[in-house]
Amino acid sequence: MEQLRQGSGDISRPLATSVREAKHGVSEQRSLRRPTVTAVIPALNEAQNLPHVLPKLEGLVDEVIIVDGLSDDDTIEVARRLRTDIKIVEEPKRGKGAALRRGFAEARGDIIVMLDADGSTDPGEIPAFVGLLLAGADFVKGSRFLHGGGTSDMPRHRQLGNGALTMMVRWLFGGRYTDLCYGYNAFWSDLLPRLQLDSDGFEIETVMNIRALRAGLKVVEVASFEDKRIYGESKLRALPDGWRIAKTILRERFRGRPLAGELPAAQLETAAAQPETAG
């Protein structure tokens, strides 16, 4: 079920019309050919996990980019052995956000899909993300809390924290997100300049979700299942990273500089698939 949310307030109609016309032109151009898909995968010491991830991408994407955070195991060698056409990019700057931004800059596909290297995100769900983009969405975000989704890798305290942060974003920015701190997203690559990404850590996923709303993009949630990391330990630190995300939300709320092509809040239109029990 899809639901549209329309804000209220003053806005000059010519601005809103010009943005909509521009987006309509892009949509027509996209439909003229089959879009290419790039998978961007940040990796730091994931040599043991890549054999469980990369083979599953066969036939689902046109380009695979591994952004290596200067691993001290054989992550790069394993990636090249598993997929001869893989693109390896080394990013010396620490943080998931820095790795993703580098991968986005290197991507050549019309659609970019963000995946984790630890086996927690299922490549088999990629067609669902891409299908919603082809159906008219600008940005598709996975949700572990929609009907049909789930997680086996989130203890109760993290679920409570994610829920609180999600409600904070709904209250401050609108939209009807059911999940916030999840890294399985897909979007049209030509929209990257409108997101103006500048985060280096785990908060980048939150920044993307907020700025997609602020930029007036059509955002659709899709049910996704998060599995446990196969090998190794998570690099996420629940309390420090949760606090960092909360500060990021507040900073975005009081951000003075508008985003490229941003509409005032009155004209934000988002579409988010809601649980079947939602009213």
C-alpha cells in the first residue's frame, strides 16, 4: 500500500511546477532504455564474507564496486578471484560514509544499490528495489519493520533506539518512514547532486533518508530482511553511533543552506509503503 503525504504552507507555484517538469523529463528519458545497475559495497577486512555475497550478484547488476577501507586481510584478492570484472577502489578515509561516497562517485550505472559486505543484506532482494525505481520511485529504502521484512541481527536496545530515531525524523521532517538506520537502499544515480552527501560515518544512511525528503524526491520503502553477519564482528557501536545519528538529525533540521533543487516543506511529496495494519 502506498500513501502520499502533502504538506501545507506558502510556495510560489512556478518553482514547484519547474521542478516537477524537470523530474518528468528525466523520467521520460530513463524509460527509453534498460537502466544499468551498480552495486556499491564498502568493505573492511571482509575476505571471509565476500564468497557469500559476490556470487549472488551474478545477473542482478551490471557493475560491482568494492570500496576497500585499507583492509589488512586479503579482501581485495578474494574479491578479484570471485569476480574478474569487479572494480576495486581504495578509500583511505575511515568510515562507512566516506566509503559509500567514494563508491557513488565511481559508479557508472543509472541505478545505484547499496549493499553490505558482511552477508546481512540479501542480493536476491535487488529486483524488488529496482522494480520500484522503474515504477516511478526516485529513492527506495529497505525497511526491516514493514510487513514481510525482519531482522535477526538487532537486539532489543537497538530496535528501541532505531524506533526513537525514526519517530524523531517523522516528527521533524514528515514522511512516514518505518525504519531509519538501515543501509540497504537504491536510487537513481542522477539524483546524487541533489542529496549533497558529506557524511563519513554510519550516519550517512540517515542523512540520505532526510535529504531525500527535503529534496522532494518520491521515496518508497520496501520490506527487507536483515540477516546476521556471517563472520567477524560488527563495526557499529550502538551508543556512540546512535548519539551521532541523533545529533545529525538535529543538525539537518536546523541546516540553513538549502539543498540543490530543494522545495520548501510545503511541497514535499513522499511515497512510503506502509504496514498493512497502518491506518
